[in-house]
Amino acid sequence: MKHIILAIDSFKGCLSSVEAEDAAEHGLRERWQDVKVVKVPVTDGGDGMLNVFLHLFDCEKVAVNCHDALMRPIQVNYAVREDNTVIIESALSCGINLLKSHELNPLRATTYGLG
């Protein structure tokens, strides 16, 4: 029996880490039906980090109102583990993925909404 560990980061704007690993597992199983696959979602700390933590740990997901990098009101999530560790993905509130290309201006943008 073959043993394969999948630890795939997300594909920005396309697939989450979990979705990429599910797709890879599907392809592997088409070739080898008896393969043992272990999936370990990973993150580089950017987009998708919160979802990886929610997948790996028993967390409560909490919604909160805040502001994006241009101070527009938005709602984002953070997570709280059983041991009261809080997981915050800053890209959800002030990441450049929330801005259109003509809005990318470091002189106007802020991380105020994160804190």
C-alpha cells in the first residue's frame, strides 16, 4: 500500500488548502485505489489562514464588525480555541485582496480596522 501525505497551501483566488488537497486525493485515488492519504492543511499566514486553523483545531468562529483598509464597514470572522487562544487573520480586514487595483494606495490605506 502506498502512503502519501498531502500538505498543499491554497491557490490564491482559486482553491483553499482543503479544496486543493481534496482534488489531489481524488486524482490519486483514480490511479491507486489502495493508497493511504493523509491530508494536512497548511498556510503561509496569508489568505485562508483562519480556515486552516478552523479545520485543524476545535474553535468557535466569531463574527465581528470592523473596517477594511479604506475604513469601509465590513464583517469578518476570528476564532477562539478552547484554551482561549484567539486566531485572527489580518487579511480578512485589511488585506489587499479586499481592494480593487485602483484602490491600492499605501498613503490612504490603513490597518486601523484590524485593531
